[in-house]
Amino acid sequence: MQRPEPLNALQELARLIATDLEQRTPDGEKRLNYRLAVASALTLADQIEQLNRDEPSRSS
């Protein structure tokens, strides 16, 4: 069963945001904010992935 398009797009966006932020290496206090943003984006992507894995079991 394929994932709904909005979830695919949202997961891809979260991963792109994380990748983009990981590539930036600002100095000083902003570094923590970037790490938090990366962690948040990856967490969102992981939660969407888990939701997608759980979805087929709900519909059966």
C-alpha cells in the first residue's frame, strides 16, 4: 500500500529541511538552534514514517 501523497511530501520536506540545516555550520549561539531544528525535522520525518507503517494495519 502506497502512502498518501501529502504524507510523502511532508516527510520529504522534513528530510530536506534537516539536510539543509545540517549543511550549515554557523558559529556561536545559533549552532544550538540549528541542531534543535535538525532534530525537530528528523523527528517529524520519523513520526510520519511510523504513521505510514502503522496505517496498513489500521485499514485491514
